Amino acid sequence: MQVVDYVIVGAGSSGCALAGRLSEDAGVSVALLEAGGNKGDSWLVTTPAAVVLMVPQSINNWAFETVPQPGLNGRQGYQPRGKVLGGSSAINAMAYIRGHRRDYDHWAALGNPGWSFAEVLPYFKKAEHNDAINDEWHGQDGPLHVSHLQTDNPFQQHYLKAAEEAGYPLNPDFNGAEQEGLGLYQVTQLNGERCSTFRAYVQPHLGTRSNLQVETGALTQRILFEGKRAVGVEYRQGGQVKTLRARREVILSAGAFQSPQLLMLSGVGDAAELQQHGIPLVQHLPGVGKNLQDHPDFIFGYKSKDTNLLGFSLKGAVHGFRQILRYRRERRGLMASNFAEGGGFLKTRPELDAPDIQLHFVIALVDNHARTLHGGHGLSCHVCLLRPKSHGTVSLKDRNPETPPVIDPKFLDHPDDIETLVAGYKMTERLMKAPALARFITEDPFTANVKSDDDIRAILRARTDTVYHPVGTCKMGSDALAVVDAELRVHGLEGLRVVDASIMPTLIGGNTNAPAIMIAEKAADLIRLGEQTMATMAPADLATQES
């Protein structure tokens, strides 16, 4: 048995950032537990283009599946999640997006003080080291490197020209004063290499901070409680069950699927559901695993003969070999691509106060999460619904910690969702049919025969799936389904917090990696402030609080 001040479960986007910040205090000991491997700095992770080897497979990836989705014609969805140091920040497409200011103002309006946009912006900036943009919206001193793409791909200009031809505004910075418009994404990269949260917040301090302990291959089995206080965790590593105790707090950063799973396995959740699995109740919190929200996403895919686009051909192989050599020399070119090089945010109705769809323009033909491959070259464009009204659940299949959770996003369950996505389909199709892009398209294998609104609804139900942004299953708030308070402490318990995307009360309008890092940055300050407050309280006040 070991004892540390803070035990953090999950070395992903939030967990690594939190461990890096808390361990800045040499007087505090931190243990970071990761179920995945220690290959967070391998070439698979650091080379951006290698994402195509990880997302479709179980390499560094939990590769979860959903239950059959009635809204998707009964299909099972696919849910990649990072299983490696850095978590999903080690296998994602690296797009650096914060979301719209109204998302955070809405969180605050729901009764979560301290979470308005004006209050979280300093934490976005604190995390960020932007190598390309230096203004009031961006940070230059943080550990997370953000940069323009270093692909030098001429096809980006065709995409931007098509946006103008379709009548859509161009936006040089989606994280600046205005989100709306199309453009090129900034990415979490440094010198053409992926900058995961492990590489940004933890790796630089391994071997130099004796107060920071990182354990890999460590699958947490349950949280240990003494009464209503979390005092440690039990985890399995190398075939052995080990115990790690926390003097101050246990912090869950296992993500939107596994943080609620671990709470339920530990007796925190809906009492009736836990009883079904024979799990003794520690705290009745019916909201654990509820409120799952994710972006339903449809992908247009086309074939092309342009070798600046990724694909399989003899000419393309020669081009690709040259690009590999160039990347080794310069860290530039195709191997530096996140593939989703362009995109942006649009409103399906002009009266909306924020964009309600997001596009990801991809320099490859993407089909079934790149699990179905096509010969030749191609291009794609995702369109996702940013604020779906359909909410799902995460639940237990059994009480075995190694069994994946039951994931039910309920995609397109609410009738409004598919109608908004129909509008988004039409707007995206207009972009892809603009002359600047249409001239490169040789075949439309998926949507050539889609003509009417009913055809669109049918193709949406046949091909929509996640764009990898699950949140909300341990939501922050004070209502009946809230799991944590505005300081991310689990309701009704002591010494236990959740710090990851699962605490989001509502889904933000954009990619969720940067917000997950912001949550960790803010959590670090909340924890420090709590410790300072406790240190200054009189003994009588402490006794009252503990009682």
C-alpha cells in the first residue's frame, strides 16, 4: 500500500493537465494512474498522420461500441477513446477549438458560478502556447503548444476558395472574437509533432519531480471509502491488485464513459441500478451516467485523382514516400497533417445566436471511421450537429471493472436533431459542389442519388455516427441529476472530485479536447484555493465543517 496526497485516475486530456499543475507544488505528492500503455511519446503518437493507424483499431484505443441505435437504423456506433498516456489527446485530430462563449455563459446561468466565458477564458490562455497568434484571445506561456498546420498542402486553398464561392464567410481564428465562418484549424502541435497533454504537462517533469508518480497498465477497480469519504483506490497492474491511498483527494479523470462507470462500480449512482448488480450503495446519485451528450456527425465522401489527397495508388505511394522523407528532415508536409485540415462553424438559420453545425474538411475519403478503405484518392467533409437535443446514458453491464460500459448516445432520438442535420447537410453539400472543389471530384459513392429531403433523412440515418465528443455523464450543477458541484466535488461525499469532460452540464459548440484541458486548469486552482481555505480556518470551524 502506498500513500500520496492526490490520486488521479486517468492520464488523458484532463488527468495529465491536472497532474502537471498539482505537482508544481513540491510539498504535494501526486499519483497518476493510466490503464493504457506508456507509449505516449512513441512515433505513432508524435507523428500526426499516424492517427489513421490508431482511431480505426485498438492501438492505444479502447475502441468502444454503443448499443444499437434506433435513430441510426439499429446500427451500433463506434466510440474511439485514448488508452495511452495522453488519453484521447494522443489519438485525436488535434483541432484546437474552445467552443462558443454562449456555451460557458449558459453553464453559469444554470447555477454554476465561476464558469462563464469571461471566467474560463483565463484558463484557456493559461494552458496555451500559441506559436502563431499573439493577441488578447490567446496565451503564449502555457505548456500546450498550438500552431498552424505545417502540411503546406495546396488543397487548403481550394477549400477556402470553395467557401467563398458558396457564400460562406472566412474566419482566420475560430477561437477569437467570432466563431462563425470557415477556415483552417489550428492544431495542438509543436514543430509538426503532436503535442498531447502527456507531452505538454507530464513528460517534461518525469525524473525531475520526485512528487509525481505515473503508473501505466493500471486499471482502477474501485474507489475506497471510509464512510462518506474517499480515501484511495484499488487498481490492477501486472496481474496484481494494489491499493493506493489519498491523504487529500481522489480525482476521477477517466472520461465521459469511464468516470461514471468507476463511480457506479464503487457504489455511487442510482441505488436501484446498483442493486441490480449487487453493488453496495455508498451514495445515491441518480444522475451518474445520465445526460450523455455527443455530436452526431455525417460525412460526405468523394473520390479524386489528386495526389495531394491521401489515398492508395502507385503515384500516391511515390508521393507518400517522398513526404515521409521530407517529414524526417523538416517536420513538414503530409505526415504533419491532422487530415481534418479545414472546417468551421455555420448557422442553419440566420437568427441563431451561435453556429449550430460544425464542418471538418478532410484530405482523404473517410468511410466508417477509416475502417472501410477505398482504392485511389479522395476527400471528405464532416457535418455535425453542435447542440443535439437527444441525450443518452452510460450504464453498467456487470460489476466487472474490465467489462466495457454500456454506451447509449440515443443519436437522432429527438425529431429536431435530424431536421437540423438535414439543413446542415444542404449547407455542406453546397460547399462541396462549389466549382473550386467540384472540379477535383471524380465519383460520389455515397450521396449521388440523394435528391429529396426524405432521401437526406434516409442517408443520415444510414451513415451518421459520432465525431468523438462525448460529455456530460457526471454533470456539474445543483439539480436532481447533478453529480458534482461548481467546484467539481461529488455531491454528498468528501475527498472525491471529477475533473474531465463528463462534468459539462451541456455539450459545447466545438471539439472537446481544449475544454477538457481548461477544466483541469481551473480544477487545479479550485483545489489549491480549497486547501488554502482549510489551512486558514480555525479549529472550531474545521470541526463544524467536518461534522
